[in-house]
Amino acid sequence: LSFGFEVTQSQSGSSVTEPPRDGIFVDGLWIDGGRWDSTGGCLQESQPGVMRAPLPVVQFKPVQSCEPPAEQYQCPLYKTAERAGVLSTTGQSTNFVLCVSLPVARGTGTDCWVLQGVALLCQLDS
């Protein structure tokens, strides 16, 4: 079982009026090192001086076998901004959750976002 992802037009969970037909809606994620362009429906470079921007509500759709689209950035999702944790027995950091497929701005490849270190965060540092 894996997930497909769709970033919705809803800017917050309070604006979602109905549950999804399948999967869940996730609200409260932050983009570290980038921003979401709601008009274009894609990841964009961050505004000058802005390190973190909110991501609109994302629908996580369960699928049997999902091959992530090659043209989308497989954005790592971390629990905290520290992006580090204890290595678990699976060899992954305990801070890492999963990768979320995000469409990218026209003219940029996935390598651009990897080099910029763009990631999603569940919470910001207090």
C-alpha cells in the first residue's frame, strides 16, 4: 500500500466542507525552502526572506502500487525542522515520515528542488 497525493485549493482545514471519497485530508504542513503556487498548482521558489510557507490541504489517496511521476519532486516530509533523528532498525531517520509527490514549476526539474533542500515539515520550531 502506498499513497498518491493531491494538493487541494483549500488553504486550511476549516475551509474543507466534505470528507474525501477515499483517503484523508492533511492540514498544517509547511514547505521549508519553497512555496506553493496555488494559481499554477506547483512548487515555486520561496519569496525573498521567507524560509517557510504553509502548504494548502493535501489529500493522501491510498493506492495498491503507486509509481511516483518522474516529473514530480519527491519531497521528504519530516516531523520537525531539525531533519535529523535516530536511525531506526529500517535505516531511516525517526524524524522522516514519507515522500510527498509535488508538481514543480515549469522549467525546473526535480534536481533543482533537491539542490535547494526543499522539504515539508509537520511542525515549526517553537
